[in-house]
Amino acid sequence: MFTSLRERWILLFITISAICLLYIVLPVAKLISNTDIRTLIETARDNEVINAIGLSLYASFLTAVISFVIGTPIAYLIARFEFRGKKLVESILDIPVVIPHTTAGIALLNLFSPEGSLGAFLENHGIRILGSVFGIICAMLFVSLPLYIGSAKDGFKAVSSRYEKVARSLGASFWKAFFYITIPLSWRHLLTGMTLCGARAISEFGAVVVIAYYPMTAPILVYHRFEGYGLAYSRPVAVLLILVCLASFLLLRWLSLRDYR
């Protein structure tokens, strides 16, 4: 049936692609199908679950916003300028991606510990990191910021610098050209970066559990119930978290792909 070499290669690629998709879909589908709808509804009414998922959404949203504020300038500099040490800067930004996230949590704990100078300074000024929502956001930001910067950098590279130069030649300031030309033309990449950043943040466990076991985010609650009560008790929480993450992610992806012409 498949006579040419090209057709055989296409068939092989299709088969491998199907296996790849099944490997992702099957565990999630199995988890959802094994959860009774009545149990799922009861779990959705549990105040502990509501608070944990709400905290995850709140913290991940703030993480995405902070990533936009502090990540956009460095993404723009990397995309637009060549400078000494640029490769080193890019390598540093990739560090949170390549190290284990529990290690990231330990590093942040070491930095913000009240026994250290920075941690003690913050504590003396009423800023608590360990066991706080602020600490959760710090942990989420550390592991997810590179995702936003990478997407924003690609967005700025996709916008020709000629548009900015034309705007500057017509009397616009740097900031005016940046906010009225560059940002609007690259907004899809920026929104995609914030979406990826928020999605990564909401699912973060390793770094967060070291900094703040309490208050519990949703991934920590899943782990807590699994360790304390077993699979049957943790599964409905995991399913709710998956559904919330999917709904949020699909909404943001839909917004980023809409044609606003």
C-alpha cells in the first residue's frame, strides 16, 4: 500500500506522533474517568480545596503579572541589542529551567532564611517570605520567569526595529515608540508568555513546598492528601486542578489567538 520511501517515513512519523499524544492523553483521561462525578462535586464544595485552588490561581496570576513587569525589559534588551556578556545573561536566565525545582526551593530558602542577612532585613521590615503567600509567589516566579522571557524575546525579535526607527524619526520618544508600536505588535507573544508562565506557576510543587508548605497551594494539597489518605482521596482534587488549569489555559490561548482586526 505504501510503496514509496517518503510514504513509509510519513507513516512512521504519524505512528510516533500518535504514541506521543496517547502518552499525554491516556493518564489524564484515565484519572478523570476513574473519578466519580458525585465525589468530584463533594470535593469541589470542600473549603480546603476551594482555598487551595483559589490560592494557586491568585498566586499564579500575580506571578504572570510580575513576570511581565520585570521580564519585558530584559527580553527587549536581549532581542534588540548585542552586548558583551549577552550569552552569559541568557545562560543565567535558563538556570531555573535546568536545575531541579526542589533545589531551587532550597536556594530560595537559603536566601530568604531569617538567619541570613537578607531574610533578617525583610523580617525586620515586616516582609515575611517563609510560610507566606509572598513566599509562594517568589518560588513560582523563580521557576516560571524564563518561560515568559523566552516568549517575549521571540515576540520582540519578530517586530522589525524599522517600525521603531520610523516612529522615532517622526518625533516619538523611545517610550512612546515602545508602548505604542513594539508592545502592540508583539502582544500575542507577550500574552502567550504570561499564559505559559502562569500555567507553570500554578502547577509548581518542588520549589513552593520548600518555601511554604502552608498555606497550601493545590499541588501541595494533592500531595498532602495522597500521603495522608491515599490515591482515592487525592484523585478528585487532582482532577479538579486539571480541569481548572485546562479551562484557564484554553481561555487565555483563545484570547491570544483571536483576530482583533
